[in-house]
Amino acid sequence: MQQSLFNSIKKSYFPRWDQGSHWKLKVAGIRKRFGEFGYCDDVSKTIYIASEIKKKSDLQVVMIHEICHAVTRTGHGKMWARRLLKAAKKAKELKNFKLEAALKKEVAIYKNSPSRLKIVKFKMKK
């Protein structure tokens, strides 16, 4: 499920990014190891997603969040936030209003943080 969702997100939200399919998705137990739900490794071109995430809506938010890091090559600064808001706008166009709201919330969470500061505020719903 995760790989097909990743491919769908790339196609719908980031159509010009990774056209050569150089980036890969890896689902791993990173939550315990790094304390994060997702991680973008631009050296190995890998998006890591915590194996603990089971809900599709949570997976979408984390994947889009991490792909925005890959696209902008930045931390949680203005460029990253603009790209995340662009994805939120696309979610609205696709009538996925819950995803739109979740992505806007992500931007709000990181709005006042320094660009390179890691803040883990994303909460999965049970």
C-alpha cells in the first residue's frame, strides 16, 4: 500500500519531481530510533516513513511533508512551507479537504521554528 500511495502522491502533487524515479521509499521502524514519523535522506535519495503509521491519511501527510524536503532541499523554512502550501492547494483542487487542512496545519506547526530545527509535533490518530 505504501509504495502505491507514494507513486500516486508523486504523480498528483509533484509531477515534475523525480521523473527518473531515482528516489525510493523505505518503511522502517524509525520512530523509536530517531523519534520521527518521516525522514528525507537526500544523499541516498530515500524517503523513510515510520512503520508505525497505518492510516492512509497519516501516510499522505508524512509523505508529502518529506517530499517537500526533497523538492526544496531545505529544513522547515519558508521554501518548504510554500511547497507544502502548494500541495495543500492541490489537495483542495482534488476535493481532499481533510488532507488540505492537515497540510496547512503542518505549515502552522513549523511556522515559527528556525529552518533547520527539528520539531516533531505530528500526531497519529488512533
